[in-house]
Amino acid sequence: MIEVRGLSKRYGPTVAVHELSFDVRPGVVTGFLGPNGSGKSTTMRMVLGLDAPDAGQARIGGRRYRELRWPLREVGALLEARAFHPGRSGRAHLAALAASNGIARSRVEEVLGLVGLADVAGRRAGRFSLGMGQRLGIAAALLGDPGVLLLDEPVNGLDPEGIRWVRGLLRTLAAEGRTVFVSSHLIGEIARTAEQVVVIGRGRLLADTSVAELSARAPSLEEAFFALTDGSAEYRGALDPEGRTS
Amino acid sequence: MTTTAATRGRYRFSQVARMEWTKLRSLRSTWWVLAVTVAGAIGIAVAVGLNTRDGAADLTNNALAGISLGLLLIGVLGVLVMTGEYSSGMIRATLAAIPNRPLVLAAKAAVFGLLALAAGEAAGFIAFFAGGAALPDGIPAPALGQPGVLRAVVLGGAGFCLVGLIGLGLGAIIRHTPAAIAVLVGGVYVVAQFVAVVTHALMPYLPIAIVANSLTVVRPMTDDQVQFLSPWAGLGVLGLYAAVTLGVGAWLLVRRDA
């Protein structure tokens, strides 16, 4: 269970997140949707205690992140594809993280097998492709067998087979009773994977509902999303979807 | 899910230190830098020994001359231990694993400091014996049992470790590799050249002067213009520099977003 309450964050004059409140419940995949620059990553960093909020707080299982006793055994996070040192092997990267939280060394080989990196884990991670880096990040998130998972754009850089694998993995993890919170700018991906959805735009909450309910508002989830985020997209092209200049 | 196991105990210094040791030893650059430093110190000791003409000079200090040159390398390695985490994004994985940030820096300092100390002592002792062995016939090599000799060799290694920790602290403060290295090189070497020209009063307090002219001497080094610190005072001042840079680094690490 993740509880976000009145979370706010500014970077200088820019409001990144504004009075954001929502819950992420266990047992289902919850999608986190929003246009680029809407504050998804900032929100996730604040939940993980990496960025300090200006106001509000986030709790995981009733506690703040910094109060967790064994953080990696309670929360697994994928924040960006390359949160590892390029000169270190994938195996050493995971071994270091495992050591920090008293996780058995055998678990490193287990997650390497799970994400399909067992054969290349001895190579320097700097030589990994984008997709392999993403798999290493997912392995790190799964390392402590955590009950809560936060994944920022997990399918970035993955091939179609990898995308399908992540989809199945997320559903399995949720079915096991875990809290799975996954951001994406790919609406179709969320439509296929998530049951619940939190939509933000310009750092503000736009919807906190089920995917079914949101999809029913328009002919498709995508159109419902655009109707919600209309006017809150930070960056957009000069042409609207029908090809007219806006 | 390890919900039950996760409620027992919590992470402590030993786990964090184990993480930092795994990180440090799994980078090739760590071992390259240490190998080059030790080899350089030995090479210089031999070269200085072979060219010694004056048996009355402080031969121990001469044999440890290479330690001073290795300071730059160990300082840069200290910088990289910290800035490498920022340039790669690893810092977020580290701080998500261990949210207690001062504990992370303390573990880094302990693990890296011990490795630097071991390398520094190895460099010091091997250079001392190699330099002594390379002396020309007729000039007796200094022995560890003579007054002040063991102290000079041991403190040389300690100075090496402390300059490494200053690098680590600068890395935590500045976070960007090139800027932190520039400050380190500036502080340790360039300012020394500048101060040597402009004023002699500050000279004894410069890191390079402390290592070369306070820590590694058998006899107190003085000349007409400069009164260098005693070995123990030098160790104290250098330790203070390391403590201050690490303290400021820890303070900033807590306050800044990762």
C-alpha cells in the first residue's frame, strides 16, 4: 500500500508536483499516466525519499521510506534504465545491493535468471544495450522480493518480446498480492496491463480510478486520456491529431 | 514476499560497508590506480636511492618521495568513488537501498580509507626498503629501528589515506568529476606552488607540504624561511581537513535531492 498525501514540489519557479494525493492498493497493477514533464518521476523519487517534498508526505505500508528497516526487501524500484555504474558487471551491481540489505547472494543469480541476464551478467554493464540495462534495473527491483514495486517506464527500450514479458511479470506480481505502481507514457501499455490508473498533468491529479471506468468515458482509454490531459501537456507538437495546426 | 523477515532487525553499518566494499572492488579502476601508485612510489624510491650522494641527508624522507606524487592519484580515486555514483545514476540505487545518507558516506569513507591506508603502507614500506637497497656503496641504508624512521614510514601511508579521504569528501561536496578533480589538484598542488612564491606563512599547512615535509621526515624539517609542522601536528591538520570535507559532504548529501 502506497499513500501519497498533499505532496508538493517546486524546482525554482517551476511547479513539478502540486498537492498530489492518491493511494496505490495491493493486489492490482496501478498505472501512473501523464504527459512528459507532468511530474511522474518526481512523484516516484519523493515516494522513495530521494527528493524531499516541499509539503506533504508519502507512506509505504504506513511508514515513510527512510523509516524502512530493510528498504529493498519492502520496496523495489526501477527509476531509470541506467542507475548503475558502467564499469561494474551486472552481477557485481546486484551483489552490492544485496549486501546492503542482507539479501542472500543466491538471490542475485535467481533474479539474473528471472530477467534473462544470466549469460551476460559478468560483462561490464556499460556495454549493455538499453533493453539489457532495463532488465538489470528490473532485476534490482525484484532483488529483495519486495511487497511494493515502483517502476518508472519499465518497458522503455525493450523489444516486443520484452514488453510482453514485463506485462506478464507485472500481472503475476500483483496477483501474488503485491502493490505494483507502474508509470508509462504508453497508454496502450497501461490499458493492457493495469486495472487501476492514476492520471496527472502539470503535477496535479486529474483522475484516480479504474482503467475500465476511465475507458468508458470515451471510445478508448487513449481518447479519455487526451480529454483529461487536454491543456496540461507540457510539450506538444504544433499539429493536433487531425493534422490541423493548433 | 519476505514481510515477516523484513520486520526483524534492520540495516546497519556492517551491511552498508559490505555494499561499499563490493562496489569498490568490482571496479577495475580501483586496482589500476592502486597498482600504479605503489609501483610509482617504489620506482621513485629506487631512482632517488641510486642517485644519492650525501649520506647525511634524510634518506628515509628521500625514499618516501614517491608517496607525495601518488597523493594525486589516490585523491582522484577518492573523488571518483563519490562522483562516479552521480555521473552514472548509481547514487539513486544506493540511497534507495540505504536511505540513511550519513551512514552511506561513513561506510564509503571507512572502506575506501582502509584500502587506501593498506596501499599507502604497502607503498611506504616497500619504497623504504627498495630505496635503501638502491643506495650506492658506502652509504648505509636507514633502518626501521633508528629514531623516527618507523614513524616516518607509517605516517607516509597514513597521509596517503587522508588525502584519499579529502578527495572523497570533495566528491561528495562537488558531485561532478571534472570540477572535483580540479579543486583537488588545485588545493593539493597548484595552491602549493602559488603559496610557495607569495607567502611562506601558509606553506606548512598545505596537504602536499604536510605529507612531504612533516609526516615522512625523520628529523624536523626547517629552513630559513619555513617552519614545517611536526609529524604529529601534521597528521592532526591533515586529519582535520579530511574530517571537514567529509562532514560538509555528509551535510550536503542529507540536504540535497539525489
